[in-house]
Amino acid sequence: PRAPSTRNDIRDCSMDPPYLPPTATNTTARLAALRDTMRTHGIHAYIVPSTDAHMSEYISERDARLGWLTGFTGSAGTSVVTQDRAALWTDSRYWTQAERELDCNWELQRTPWIESIAMWILEAVPVGRNISLDPFLFSIATWNSYSQALLSSGRTLLPLETNLVDQVWGDERPPPSSSEIYSLPAAFTGSSWQEKVAAIREQMEQHVRRPTAVLLSGLEETAWLFNLRGDDIPYNPVFYSYTLLTNTNISLFVEGSRLSAAARESLRSLCPGPLCVELQEYGQVSAHLRRYTQGNVTVWLGTEYTTYGLYGIIPQEKLLEESYSPVMKAKAVKNAREQELLRTAHVRDAVAVIQYLLWLEKTVPQGHVNEFSGAQHIDALRWAQEHSHGPSFHSISASG
């Protein structure tokens, strides 16, 4: 049946039966399977974020756990599932979208702050029960916020390294990327990766704490440090990886089979030695970090891109934490070659935009262009420019 209001593109859960638009996803079976798994683990509430293990702004389809579980495809949100309730929090950009995509299993909460989520949990979860999450999907700050909000409440915040959504998703979950990881030509970098590593090691030597290692979790950090690129995440030239850089060793955690021959040669050309990159499996970073931190070491990391899961492995007395790692700070300061390339890239993009405005002037009066076809056309004009690897985000096209 149609909703009684004029809006038939959003859900109406007050009707009997509820009205759901065609854009809504049926999540009944997914929630039932998740709740069964939660019972197996003795968990009463499970928190699912919209992030990945690297705190990336954009994520791959494989990491879109929130979207798969809820049907909501916005870029920011958090869900909490208990045995009898399920709720999604998102900000005002996405309220209408959520009403189009959620079915009536979900409560939409319009106050996206952790305090609001914690208050809902305290109301929904009885004293003495466990609230769980995957610590490798939450930032240090977010974990601490939940921990503080639930402190002395009689409920336990339980990190669980087995991701329950992944278990339920099973074989339907998209596979990891298998595309090639390639070297950025020297003409585009302004400095070799060996020079970058030497500069970071010099900072380690000069720091008052004399850290023995730098841990890199942000995907941009490793890509920049080694002058490598990939396409694991749409609109972002990065690949899944971690790096542990010490005074004498370099460990790169990545699926090594994906490295191009040139990339592998670049990383391994000075082996053995302090500028030899040892390739380790991506999934081995936690085990490697546990072994490394058993020694007399100090690990320098940036808290903005490190998950609580990795952070929690390192004993507090062996931590040197700042908001951003020395690599992220170094990446932010562009050398002369990078500055020149930034300017020329903007000139090429300006040419595409001017071509687009001219095309609009000619075609809009004819009545044959709309927002979607306009976005397609400017994307094509940008792709035609030299060195283009595509847009940096999905074109936002609107008129009126």
C-alpha cells in the first residue's frame, strides 16, 4: 500500500503493514544471523562503524560492513544491534537518504554523537551485560569515548578481534582487491623513497625520546613513503598496507604478489641492508608488533590513523604518541617538484572546467542536458587531460 502522505520515496513504519520504498533493503535475515552469532559470543550489544582498519575517509566495498548490515549507503554512520533492537546514527546530510534505505527493523537516531549512542546503549542493555566491538575498526579517541561513557555503569565494553559482521556476511563479502600496486615515476615525486626513509630516521635520532620505530597505519603514509600507488579504494590512489620502520629495518605489510615487477625491484634493490624493505603478509602486522614490543623499544605513531586494536598491543611505557606521525607531517610539506606539479594539475583541471562551462552554455538551451549527463560529461573532459587517473571524488552535480 502507498503511504498516506505525498512522500512515497521514504519508509512509513506507522502503517500496517509498513510501507517501504523500493530503495529500502530487507535486513531481517542479516540481523537474525548477527544476533545468533552475538549469543554464541555472549554479547548483548554490538557496535558497527562506517570506518575501515586504517581510519580512511573513503572505504572499499569489502569494508562497507555498515552498508551491508543496514542497507544505508551514506559515508558516515554508526549502528548498534541488541537482541531486540537495532539503531543507526548519522548526521543531517543523510537523514532523508536513511529513511529511503532503511527498513523498519531500524530506528533512525538523529544525534550522531558518541554520548547519544552511549545513552541509548545504557537504556537498551541491562546491567551486567557485554557491549562489544571490533577494536581494529575504532580510533583510539572513539574507543576512549565509549569506555568513559560506560565507565561504572555495570556494563562491560569488550573488544572482540573476530568481526561478527564479517562472520555473518560470509562468502557474499566482496573479495580483497587484486589489482597491481605500482611505482610512481620519479618525475612525479621530487625525492626517492630512500631519501624519505633517511629523513624520517634522522627525526627519530633527533627526538628527545629516541624512538626505535615508527608505525604507519594510514594508507596515504605508506603510499607516500615508498612512492607507490594502487586503487584499492575508489577515488583514492592507495592500497591496503602497514609499515614498521626501525633504525635498521623496514617491514612493509602488504599482499606482496600484487606488487609490480618494478615496484618489487625498487623495494628490494638494496637488500640486505638498512634500506632493504622486508615484505610481510598484510594480516601479520599484529603478531609482528607483539613480538617487536617485547624488546627494549619505543614505537612512535600518529593517533589519528591508528586503531585501538594496534594501539592496545603496545605497552604504554613503550609508546610515543602524537596526533600525526612524522611521515604524515613530512607528506604535508610539499617539495619544489610537488608544488610545481600541483599547479600544473590545477591548470589542466581548469581547462576541463572551462570546456565544460562552454559546453553547458551551448547545450542547456537545447534542453538535452540534466544533472547526471552533465556530471558524466565533465568526468569525460577531465579523463581526457594528460596524466588523469580519474576524479578525486564522485562528481557532485546539482542545479536550481
